[in-house]
Amino acid sequence: MSDSDPFDEIIANETDRDPDLAVIEAGSRTLRTQGGPPEADVPARPADPEVDKALREVEAELATRWGETKLEPSVSRIAALMDVLGEPQRSYPSIHITGTNGKTSTARMIEALLGAFELRTGRYTSPHVQSITERISLDGAPISAERFIETYEDIKPYIEMIDGQQQYRLSFFEVLTGMAYAAFADAPVDVAVVEVGMGGSWDATNVTDGDVAVVTPIDLDHTDRLGETHAAIAGEKAGVIKQDATVILAQQPVDAAQVLLKKAVEVDATVAREGLEFGIVSRQVAVGGQLVTLRGLGGEYEEVYLPLHGPYQAHNAAVALAAVEAFFGVGAQRAERLDIDTVRKAFAAVSSPGRLEVVRRSPTVVLDAAHNPAGARATAEAVGEAFDFSRLIGVVGASGDKNVRGLLEAFEPIFAEVVITQNSSHRAMDSDELAAIAVEVFGEERVQVEPRLPDALEEAITLAEEDGEFAGGGVLVTGSVITVGEARLLLGRG
């Protein structure tokens, strides 16, 4: 790319927009490199100029609020908003999901299973890969831009009322949480699948009382806010476990499991543990994913095809299945398994954008949103299992508040070379600072720096092609959800 390409010019002209949104949109208009068709569950910008303008105005208003990394640990503001809205989150049952890694993929699987059993679902997840509207889904698809705008306008007077009453205004995440709960009540949904933003006890989503509480694997992340040990982090996440609920526990570090089990006893919750009450019986790699046999609370589910790569996705599937069984009363009120054909159909239709997602061939480019060491280790293992790369080039852009050394160390064994870059977010670690750490991990000869993501992608693809068209080179873009979202647009997806 030349120094005078339109990418920077478009960003410069977008002075009235959030800079993160501007750079993503610029990328989508300037680099579309042999990508496949856009996926239905990752919406592009609205085609109607008036709708697009209105959505940008909502995005701009939301951007004036505290971002997701700035928070005051309290549910007082969101509780006040729910009160004036008439407690919409209590008008439907919910499945509440916390943990460190795997929350969004697990939520998508739960949603697919519930939908296959003909329940109307609402799903609230974060962060988004490309479009803010992804965060709120109805019936398995993100709400339309029009509905997103309408929902915001409907509750805006109440938001402003609470802003005026509280010491701090409602944050970006609190407003979106309020919108999700209101949209689900308005739909109305039969069940909501709600992913925690951070922690649990004081997370904005925790004004709901989940009939089923799911805890995906806990590891060290957000240690400055949640604690520096597995037990401390588990103490925060245990806040989603409510009186008489059913708790579905993924495999956990021992000290985390002890904290979670203690909380369950205190509130008379029923617990099902992966590896004991449910789990994976067998799994084998298949074309485009894997074939698994799962042991649920009601029996075995044989030969379930999951179109996602990696052992961790099989574990997510086991957790999701147990959560849905618990929601339907399997293991408590009844002993038989769910209809296996319906379960198979649901899992076969699951997608998880930005999670080991192939977006280009020749060479193969894979996107994965791993952003902490545990996630990176799981991704590295999955790449080795699912792809036969002879030479893998990494493109890494990470956030400054993450354990980037641990992330890079997890990828070091599988990357022949790494191209260090940075995404558009104000949270992004400076590429030179990240490169200095990468040199310590990889050695100087294996590290290149391209501060602009379009250039980094171009360089990585060139490096992967060096051994020839049929040599099996590939590219893995990782380090941050924002990096993956921007790369996804740059490569023509959405």
C-alpha cells in the first residue's frame, strides 16, 4: 500500500465519529482481499443512509460514556434503571454465563439449542466483533439497526433521569445492558442468554437472577479489578449464583472450584460439574470441525457434529448442553435425555465469528480473538490439531492492559515469524512497545513491525506465500477482539 492510500484520508474525514468506529469503517472500504461472503450473524453497516446516520448518532452518544474498561463496582445505577423501566429482566427466565474464556461461544451454543427446541431467545454478549448491534440478538440473529435505534430512543428519557440522580452517569455497558433487557421484554422472549461483561457480583448484567448459572473456565485476567488468584476471581464470578439456581461448572482450578461450590451451598443451588455429572465422552477431528459424543445430565449424545475447531470448543459444547438440560429440568425433574436429533441439528448450525474462523484461502488466514495467556494456549493447541500448516505467520495486536508476554509465549512454539501491529482502539498497546516484548520472546530475526493493520496483514500474507502456493503457509491474526474485528472487515467479511 502506498503512503497516500485512502485509508488515512477516510479516518481524517470522520472527525465527528468515534475514532475506533472510523478506522474500522475505513478499513472495510479500502482492503478486501479474497474474502468469502459476509456472514449473516455479523452485520455490516446499514444500507439505508438515514438508518446508518441514526445508528452513528446513537454510537456517538454511547461513546461519550465511560467505556467498558472504566467502571465503578456497583449495580446501583443499573438497578435504578431497571426499576424505572419496570424490571424488564424479571419478565423472562435467564441463563447467566460468567467465566474467563469461552463465554461467547458457549452463549451461542446455548442459544442455538434453545432455538432448536422452538423457544424464542434473546442473547446478550460482549464485546462485539464488528457491529455494536451484534451484542443484542433475538431468535439467533443480531437485532436490526432500526430496532437497536428504536430501543435506545425508547429508554433514553429513563437513562437521562438516572444520570441526573446518580453520582456517576450510566456507563456504555450499563446502557447497553438496559437496552438488551428492555428489548428482550418487548420481543418478548421465552428465555434470555446473558453473558457477564466482567466478574459477576457487581457486573451490570447481575440485576437478573439466572435460573441456570454457567461458569466457564476461570483463569487470570482483569487481575487489577477481579483479584490476582483463581480463588479471588472465582469469588467475584460466584456473584451470578443465585438462590435455588442450577450451577453448571466447567472444569476449574481447584481453588476456584472450592469458592464456587461454597457459594452454591450457601444459596442452596444445585451443582453439575464437568468431568463428574457431565462431560466429553469422545471427540475426533472432522472436516470443518469435530465429531463429539457428549455425556449430558440425561444420558449420552452420540456423534454430534460441531463446526468449530479445538478441544476447548468441545468443552464449551458439553457445558452448553448441560446448561440447556438443566433449564429443561433434565437431571432434576426428569432423567431422560433431550431429543438427540434436535441437539445434533442445533450444534451443526453453531457459528462463532472471530474464533478460529477461516476468512481466506491461498494462503489460509485464520482469525482468533484470544487475548490472554489461557485463551492463547487453547488457540495454539487447536491450530496444531485442526490445520496442517508448514509455516504459520502470526499477526498480533494486543491491548495494553493484558498479559501480552504470556500471550506471546503461548504462541511462540507455533509461529515461524510474527508481525506486530496495533488496532485502532485507545486501549491498544503501542506496536513498538509490543515489539520489544516480542523480540525477547521470539528473537529479533522472527519479529517484524507494521504499525498499521492493513500493512501487517499484507506483510504476513506475503511471508506465508514465500514457500510457494502449495507449501501450506498460513496466517493467524490474534491478540484482541478489536484486532480480529478490524481484520475481518479488511479481509472482506462483513
